[in-house]
Amino acid sequence: MSGPPFSYAGLPRLERFADVLDGGRYVPVPDSWAIAHCDIVDSTGAIARGRYHAVNVAGVAAIAAVRNALGGAPFGFVFGGDGASLLVAPPDREAVAGALAATVTWVREDLGLDLRAALIPAAALRAAGADLRVARYAASEHVDYAMFTGGGLSLADAMTKAGAFALAPAPAGARPDLTGLSCRFEPVAPQDGIVLSAVVAPEPGAEPASLRAALDAVLALVEASPDMGRPLPPQGPSIRDPWSGLAVRAAAAGPLLGSRRLRRAVLLLASLVSYAVFRTGLPVAGFSSRRYRRHVAANADFRKYDDGLRLTIACPVATAEAIERALEVARAAGLLRFGLSRQDAAVVTCITPSVMRGDHVHFVDGADGGYARAALQLKADRA
């Protein structure tokens, strides 16, 4: 007798992050499903030109566009710093493809970046020798994030870069629905130490128990850090000045009555009001900025597993050095490869469908390129 049909929303929620290292917790994604994958072409060059914020926004925009296209229904996704991967159910393929095609056009026209996107069947990943398995990690009582193993996401990235299953851009002027996409918070500098971004990839054929022990050792170092390495303080980050990031927010919202200037003026007025609310901390019409900021910290996506471990943590320099030494030992044992990026602060890009609910999601990256720079070092390490 067969079990119930596969559903991402029906997966059990893992409460301990260490459990994402347990391969037995992952469920095979059916062949009829797909992975939508997108990334910025030459993100390293864009970051070197000081455009790390736009690179992050482009990656989160893909998630926001698909979330809105699906009417807010739960689905699995991973933010990669310069892109994203999304789990797509068979009935949702057309809606997801349309949302991503519009996002590609919007990123090119409004952010001046080249976002490539592909929609790859799980069956095609398996035919090419990879597997695609997913788990659901609960970052807080309100929010969970998808974790992946089996090599499918890594292969999807390579296939996207090679142009396989590519999604053509939507016509000029097309716009995705980016409702909820925001970036209103200041970069967060740790009180004592640095922000460390790490990308760790298992070596093919690494002995599973030894690899698990090596990654457990890294997570133990993180969890021994102040506040378990969380890059955002428990009370949440500080809000930016009202005019900061206005151009990107106006681009995400689109023209108002055909006017970009009018859109900026309205956004600036709204920003002045919200800035005053956040600065004073006074409740307004049932909204508490203090509660909202606490949820930002609790919901933050600063650690994940997508065919490898990714972390953006705040930690003392000594902890960063201990993590690097532990990774070097594991690399010498033939278990993994890794890339690290140290920076002075973390940045947050958000999707907030409603400030009155607790299910807003917040993607954390290093302020100096974070995951993209660490991934570049990983690529050099492999070479």
C-alpha cells in the first residue's frame, strides 16, 4: 500500500540544526517534481564593483516572485547569496517559470545584472547520476527552510551555468510581483569578533560517518560561540535611514501611476513613518516594532545545508581560526573542500508579506560578498 503523495508542507520539521547532517532525515523528491535554479552571471565581478547589495536582492527577488506567484503557499527554497534554488511541484511549473522569466528581465532592466534561470526536472538530475532529497528545518516556530542532499542541487547549478533547461527572459518591461521584498536594516557588525561566511562541500565518495563527525565538530565550535554564532542580535537589527536603499526598493515596487519619481516619493514618506515607529519602539495599530525585530533575529536564515554546509556567523577571531583548522584537518583527510570569507558585518535581505504576522523570512549574508566570495575560494580549492 502506497503512502500519501509527496508534499513539502507535509514533511516533518527538524528542530535541531545538527539533524540536517543526518542523511536519514531526508526524503526523496519525486521524479515528477523539478528544481528551479538561478544565479547572477559574474557575481564576483559585481561584488568587486561594490554591488553586493544588488546581487543579494536579485537572489531573494526570485524567491519573493515565486512565493507571490504561488499565493503564499509553502514551498522549499534555498538562498545562495548570488541566486536561489526552489523546489517546484508539477502543478506549479508554469507559474514558477513565468515568475522567474519576469524576474530575469526585471533584474537586467532595473538592477543592471544578468540573472540566468533554469527549470530542471528531478528525473533529469537522477538520469545524470545525482539524487535529490529534501528536509525541512524549523528556524523558529514561524519559519522553516528547505535543506537538500544527494548532489542534485550542485548538479542543477552546473547545468544552469551550462545553459541546460534554460528559461528565456520575459519580454522587455515585464515585472514580477515582488510584494514583501525589502532591505530596510542596517548592516550588523558583531560586538566582538568578525562575520565568517563558510561554504563546505563534501568530497565525492567521502566516508559518511567520518564526514558527519567532521561537520559536527565545526557546528560544535559554532554553537560554543557567543549566542551560538547568530549574526543578528536577539533584539534584531537596527533600521536604516529612510533614504537608504530607496533606489532598490523603488525598483522592486515599480512605477506608481507610471512615474518612478512618484513611487520614490511615496516610499520615502512611508519610510519616514516606519523609521519613526522603529526608532521610538511605540506600538502602532497593534504593530510592535520590538516584537517584529525579535522575529527577524529568530527567523534569520544564517545556516543551511544544500549539498554542503553554508554558514554566515558572528564569532570571535579565535573561533574562526579554530573552524578553519578543523576544516583543514578534514580536507587533509579527503573528506571535504571549503571556502571562507571574513568580513566586518552581516547584511539582511527580507521577504515580509505582512508585518502583522510572524512568518517573514530574512536572508543573511556577509557584507563583503559572503557566500559568493567563499564559493570562489572553494572553486579555487577544488582546482
